[in-house]
Amino acid sequence: MSRMLLLAVALVLVGCSAMFGDAGSGQTAPVLRLARAARANGQITTAIALYREAAAVPGADDAVLVELASAMIDAGAPEDALDVLTQVPARSASRAASLLAEAHANVLLRRPDAALQAAEQAQGLAPDDSRAELARGVALDMLERHQEAQAAYHRVLERSPRSVAARNDLALSLALSGQFTEAVAIIGPMARSLTATPRIRQNLALIYGLMGDRHDAEAISRADLDATATAANLRLFDLVRR
């Protein structure tokens, strides 16, 4: 597995569904509420079906298409998401959100150049939105332009010092550029907090694995994974490190 694919799995991508408020009105509003509730509860297949229903209503807002695409990304179907996003007009009020979803889909498809282009276009339309800056940083990291990526994450942290996504991505970027001590100092306290997510913990395990610390990598991995999955991760870390 390449470092590019590892980044696509490990980096935190902030969803774009919050870039707009209530996209529904009239007939679409009740269906949208159900779709959002299903997505929030992890019922992605149901959510996608409901979003499709809402998007098919005549006069439905373009934002519904973006939410549908975002749910498809959640479901691991980035190609389908990109197909949906082509239906969002260039002059749509939802264009920035559409571009951000496009960037996320291209990250998952390991197309960092396309992801960077979409993220920078989104940033041009919404310069104060940190999510576009984060998406740009992820694409830069995948292109191994780590210093530029780290500068992007620092800009987000200047505006939002407690941003979990920015701190996570900065730590991974530092690790990929060989700055392991700095990376652990950033993500370690996050991974050990009561509010830590499995992804944050596994990213810390990844960093320990990249620095060759199999003991700590295994200990952190076992917090969420069984022995078989942990062993597989350790082999992966060794492969990527080499």
C-alpha cells in the first residue's frame, strides 16, 4: 500500500453537509429530515434512497444533490458521488459545497491533483471556510508537498485552535515528513482523551508504526481492534515505513 492510499484512509476529511442550512422546502423538507436522521444514525443506504427521493422533486435545491453525494462518499462510493455532483450548476449557490465534496471524493479515489484543484476552487468561493483549507492540505500531503500542507493546517488552527481535524492532519503530515516527536506531541493527548474517536487512536498507532515503535503501535491499536486486525496493521506499518 502506498503512502498516498494510507493518507486517503487516515486523514480526517470534514464533511460538507454543514455548508448550507435547510436545503428543503415544501415537499422536500420532510424527506430531507428523514434522510439526515438516517445518515446521522449510520443508516447510509436508507439515507441515500431518501436523498434521491428528495432530489427528484421538481424545483429541489441543488444543496440536496450535494448532501446526496456526501452520503455516497460516506458509503464508499466516490465515483457515484462525482456523477451526482456534475448535476450542480457552476453558478449554483451550492457550488462551494459541491467542490468540497468533489475534493473529498477525489481524495478517496487517490486523485490528489483533481482534489487540490477542487479544494482551491472551493476556497476561492468560500475563503473563510476552514474545510476548503483542510481539503487543500490533504491533497497537498498526498502529493508529498508536506510543508505546504502543514502551512494550510496551521492557518486553520490560527482561526480554530481546537480543531480536531486540523490537529489530526497536521500530526500525520509531520509524521510523513519524519517529524515523529512533534507529531506524537500533537495527536497523543487527543488520542488519550475521553472524547477520542477510534480514528484518532488508530492514527496515533499509525504514527508509532511509521516511527518503528511496534510496542506502542500495538498497544494503541488494541484499544479498538482485535489481535488479528492489529497484527495486520503492524505488517502494514512496516511495509509503509520501508
